[in-house]
Amino acid sequence: MMGAKYVMKTIDLSGLYQDLALLADLQSYEQQAIQLAGQGNEVVLTGAAPVWMYLGIAHALHGKVKRLVYRSPVTGDVEIFNHDPF
């Protein structure tokens, strides 16, 4: 009997924009992150990006991914939410 496949996806937010992240483009960044994350996966957000981008993308991924983690070079992994019942 095979168990569920464990999928951890890492999204580097600095790869979603060029030179300067623009608040006016937040919806585009959110859509890119949703596509990269897939459905029901565990996702790590990392990379240089403004806090409003992290917050917007975290909100957009809620209900779409099982678990969300922020990976900081200073603090390490910080769990944002975990909807895995196990």
C-alpha cells in the first residue's frame, strides 16, 4: 500500500519580479505563486521581497496549500499555517 506523496515546494519571491516589486502588480505575483505552489502541497516562501508581498501571497495561498513556511536567513523556518490533520 502506497502512502500519499509528500511534496514540498519552495518559492523564491525575488524571482517573481524584476528590479523592483510593485504593489500595483501584487495580483500578478499572487497568481504566479498559486501556480507554482499547486494544490494541497507544503510550500516554503523565501527570497528578498517586501513584507506586503509575503503577506499578500500567504493570504492567497491559504486554503490552497496544506502548510506554509517562511524561510528566513536569520531565524530559519517559521511556520505560518499548517492544515495537515496528521
